Amino acid sequence: MKKTILSILAISLSLGLIAQSNKSLPKANVIVKMMTSKKADGSEVVTGPFAPVPMTRASVNSEVIGNTVYDLQTNGTSQRRLINHSDGTVSATWTMDNGATPYANRGAGYNYKSTTAWGTFPTSKVESTRNGWPALASGAVNNNEFIISHSGTGGLTLNKRNTKGAGAWSESIIPTTIPSGYDVLWPRAVVGGSKDSTLHVIAIVRHSTTGGPAYKGLTNALVYYRSKNLGTTWDIQDSILPGLDASFFSYVSADAYSIDARGNTIAIASYNSWGDVLVFKSLNNGDTWTKTIVNDFPINNYVIDQGSDANGDGTFDTILSCDGAGSMMIDNVGDVHVFFGLARVLDSDTTDGNTSYFPGTNGLAYWNENFGPDSTEVITGALDLDMSGALEIVPTGGSLPSYQVGLSSMPSCGVSTNNTLYLVYSAMAETHSNGLQVYRHLYIMNSFDGGTTWSDPEDYTPDFEFAIYEAVYPSMAKHVDDRIHISYMRDFEPGQSISGDLDAASIQDIVYLDVDTALNELISSIGEKVIDYDVTLFPNPTNDILNVRVATKVSVNDNVTISLIDALGRTVNSFGDKFIGKSAQFSLNVAELNNGIYFLRIQSESGIITKSFVKK
């Protein structure tokens, strides 16, 4: 069980799944002042809160592609639900039901974008029976696609067809060896292997009755399936990977895992709030696996109600951990990258069958294989939009909308052909609210150097001036071409109707968003070899004079070229060479520029640094 505590809100959950009771939400302000990064030696480095960068909307397109009343798209980690194919077409899926509880028509909504336009909104689900939690998979070699979902009874439902976007779906049940009384739930899927010939699936096995007997010692068991002929037969069924068994866990949380493939390299990540964040990697298409601890939870094989005394001193500890929402991918050179939201957790009542978490935790953690085991960095979080030095994300008399995650969470990632990494996440936007609750917005970042440095996060929520809805459950297509492709759910009421704060059910939009990568990369302030300078622009915004202060972090003497670049990447002015010794300050007249976002680029033989400013 899991509940939120300490003057924020209280929600009783079952192993981190959907809400079991509707408790009142205390009306309290939440101010978050600090964030931490965990280093390899176990120390925590305090950072944040994060400052925002200006927003721009050039070359950003959005379109509603479907809708749903069923608004719980995941209990934690989002599935891959969007695929942009090499021919320019796009496939999308989501959990859809436009009726009322008990949502008898729940299933996979599906839409397809040809080279010219999206199809009409789907009015019926893909499956023939009630299902949910669809995972979308397709190979780059074959012109096929797969949707794997769960019915809540028995094995997983597989729908496949040989031609993406067209033709009838062929439906079957993935074979399972689990005993009667157990179900396979919350799947993830990916196509990999030689010439995209293998379908890999992971899911949870648990007893049909809450509190029923464990499966192989696990209340929730994460299991793996493999089909080397794309769903015709399955040579691996219900397999628990070594390191995910009962000797390490008592349960793996629902939806707290992901899978990716690049040829015969397969990776699985697990994001338990009360356990280690783990990566399992296979170089032989799932035959054998190696385990790496990304974030080491201080209590091994934690069991609910054992208490969170991490150091054995008799006091229950509040522990910085994962919030259960993560994303993982294998890049073009075979390295694994992991992102997850942070949450502090506590188990101080050893009799109630519950655990507690702090939804006011801020920060998004990042790891890749070059970091080594148990070493993460906090690269972003919810932004200090009003520049007050704190995050004030509960209006007076209001409450914190619940998605059972931290303030900055729901990450999804992608990679381009030149191995540029991209990240989208959903975070509380403190200056956007309905007067009682603050909305979540989407933020995008990128890294040109394999994850060593990351650009500033920028708000890419469409219609940002409208500002009366939130964007949640983003799913980024893994392949980034000249556009970043994202789907998400647009909610006009912060929070959920299925769980969390149990809002009244209403129709939610499923939105497709694409962003010009050239624009996004320009906005990145650390996307190239960076000069070792501290650069300050003031005033910012400005209407006439922009002052530039430059100071070297180390002793460097450089002649630099100064350029002004607009939001479309066009150079609008150059200021010739300037000599920078240990420090310099100069002023630029920008009065003749049109109002908008601009970038000051300082370039020398040592590298490039780009800073943004607003002309008003």
C-alpha cells in the first residue's frame, strides 16, 4: 500500500496501483526549495530549484487525434505508444473508453497518420473484449505493427497485422503457464532481434484477488516473454529474470518498468519506489542478462510494514527514491540511458498495510552506462517560473493534484540518427492554475554529447497562452528525425477521475505534438563544445540595450565572435571580434529587433556558448 502524507494529501493505494479510497485533500501550501543528485560515493549534492528559460512556439504543431473518458493512462511509467515510421507515417495508441464507469468498452484507441493527415477519431477499441494499457510495437524492417494489452483475466491480448495503418487486426492470447487464479497485467513490448524478427514483452503476474497468494514468492512478479517469429509461437513464457526474483524483491510495482531493443541488444529497466532502480541488458536477444543497479535502495528486499529504518538506529527514515515513473532507451552505439522521477518515501506505521510518499518531491534523475553502478544525476525538475527562489505549487485554499508521482516526472525519451538524445517530461507549472490547482506542462531537453550535458528545459505545451489545461502522460517516439514526435493526454481539470483526487469523469483529448528539431537544438544552451565562460545577460527581458558580462572560469584569452540569432535559427546581426581576457562587459543595441525570443552566441576557437534573451 502507498499513501501520501505530511500536509500535502492522503491517498490510499494498493501496491502503488489505482486508488482504493477517496480521502479529503488538506488545503496546504507546498514550497520546494532544494533538489539532490546522488553520486557514486553515496553522497547527495543539493541543487535547484531550477530557473526557467523563455518559451517559443515557432515550428511547433499539435493536433487532437482521439479522446477518452478513461484518464488513467498508466500507474507510473508510460508505455511506448507512438511510433514514427521511416516513410513519414505515424501510429498511435492509448487506453480509450468514452462511456461511464465501469468502463465496459475500455480498450486500445488507435489512430494512424498517413504522409498527409491523421485519420478520424476512433469510435471503437482494437480488441474484441474489454482491455487496457495498450503497448505499441513495430519493426523498422517489416511493415507490421502490434498492440499488446491486458484484459485483467488470464494472459495478455495480442493484436497484430502485417501492414501498419491498414487491414484487419488478428487477435490472440499470449500463451502463459501461470496457474489459474493469476492474471498477466500492464504490458510493455518492443520489436528487436536480427532483422526485427523478435517480439519481446514484459508484464506483471499477480493473483486475481487482492491479497491473494504470491506468485513464486512475489506479490507482483515482473515476467518476460519472447517470440522469435513475431507472435506465432513463444519460446520464453512467464520468465522472472535473475535479480528480479523473491530473493531481491517482495513485489515489483505496476507500470514501474520499461523495455527497449536495438537489434540483438535488449534492455529492461525496473523503477521500484521501495527497491533498487535496475537495468537488465542482453547482448544476445534475450538469452542471457546482466544486471546493473542504477539507484541502490538502502533496504534490501523491503516488505510493506517492516518500517523504513534504513540505518538500523531505531528511527524510521524518509528515503529519497524513485517515484515509479521512468523511461529507458538504447542509443545508436548500444548504451542504455535511464530517466526517472524522484520521490521521498516513508513507512512509519508498521500495522496499516500502507507506505507513504511525498508528492512535493522535485527532481528528475538521469543515468547512463558511463556513470557506473548506483550513480545518478538530477538534470531537471519543476521550474521556478516566477523566479521567487521557491516552488509555490499549491494556490491558497487549493490542493495538489495527484498522479502518484513527484512534481517533475512522467519522462519519455528518444534519439536521432546522429545520436542526439531527447527527453520530454511533465512537471508542475507554478504560474498556470485554475485558482485551486496548478497544471502540469511538457518540457523538452536534449543532449549532444551522450548525456554528459543537457540543454535547459523549455516548455513546449501547445496553446500556452490559453493556459487552462495540463499535459500529462507524454510518450515520445524513440526515433527522432527532423521532428520530435510526442503524444500526450490533455486534461482540463488537474488530476484524475480514475484515481488520485477522483475528479468527475470527463472527456480528455489525446494530442499529437511535433517539434522542429532544428529549433529545439538551437534553444539548447549547452549543445556544443562550451567555452569555459560565465555569461550573464541583463536586463532580460530588454527593450533596447542588452548588457553582456563575460567572466572566465579559468585563465583564457580569446577573440570571440558575437552573433544574434532569432527563434528560427537565422542570424540577424553580428558584432565582429571582441577580445575576452579574464572578464569583459559590453552593451548591444537591440532596439530595432522585433519582439520575441533571441539567442546570443559567443564563438571562439575554444568552443561555443549560447544564451537566450527576450526582446519586448
